[in-house]
Amino acid sequence: MKKRKNILKIAIDSPAAAGAGTLAKSLSKHYNLIYIDTGKAYRFIALNKLENPKKFNLKFIKKKIKNLKIKDFDNKKLLSDKVGTEASNIAKNKKIRKLIFSFQTNFAYNPPKKFNGSCLDGRDITYNIIPDADFKFFITANLKTRAIRRYKEFKRLKKSITYNEVLKSIKKRDKSDFNRKISPLKKTKDSMLINTTKLSKRACFLKIKKIIDKKLNN
């Protein structure tokens, strides 16, 4: 695989609704990095499985990933609870993970020239996708806070769902993400822990920006 030299690579792992996506987007914009929400890749495949159950096989998946574009992640259908649950199940499949791994690492190590590097967030970025990242963060928040955030997000999208349903869904996702045998969610020793429970989006961004700038300016 071709790798660009002298690029900035940021790896972020986190459980669902901890604020990693918002943070990663802000960092990407500030440092001019290509941003990949790696979980969206699994959600993209999950959505295709739900919409094309009879066509769903490895050949079908290869074709979809080959033609996958970052803009495809803007599809609001990907945010549904049903898609999220299916994505978590798909993530346990070794063959599918291998295909998505290639997609992720290509953007991580060979971002388009107009970008200064890459910023990826997901569940196994710090130790599997970009193990040599310049910066590694594990973003978390307590369960209640994450459930409230996701519930508000759904309400903004005018989705009909209760807070308790969201809470139950996140508990289920956590159990699946932390306990799966293949690439489980975990904090690596070289990842910096950032708890966003009591931090605003801006405060979280500034905290991590300070860490990054300090190392870059040394």
C-alpha cells in the first residue's frame, strides 16, 4: 500500500455517543485532515444488507466498498438504531472487516494531497487501523450522558424514539463492542483518556488541541 510521508495521523477510539465524531470533525477541519468515521463504513454495509438481503454476499460487499465514497456517509439512514445494531453484528465478521480495513487504512495513510493528513475515529483505530498514529485518544463519557446526547440527536432528526430505547440500545452496543472477539473496543496504554461527560464540545476540542499543538511545536 502506498503511504504518504510526513503527514499528521490522529487515531480516536470511543464507545457510542461519547462525542468522538464531533471532536474528530473539529480537529480535521482545524488541521486540514481527511476525516473518516470508520463506524459509518460498517453502517453503510449494514444498510445495504437490510435493503438487499437476497443480494447480500461477499461479492456484493466488495463491489459496494470498491465504489464507496466519503460522501456516502452523509446518508441519514445510517443513523438508525436498526442499522447500528446490524453494523455491530457485521463488525464480528472477519472477511467483512478485512475488506473495510483496506478501505480505512488507504485513507489513513494515503489521504488526498489537499489534506495534511488523516483523522479516524471508531472502535479499533489506535491499535489496528493506525497503530503508529502521531496522536491516540480514547474518548468516553458516562452512560447516561451518552444516551441523552444520542436521544437529542435523534430528536433533531425528528426520529420517533424514547430515551429508554436509546439507553437500552447503547448498553447493547457497549456490550457488543467491548466483548467481541475480533478487534474489540479497548483503551491502549499509549492512548490518552479524555472523559467528555462534563466537557462542552468547545472545551473538549481546546483540550485536545493544546495537547497536539504542544507536541507539534516542540
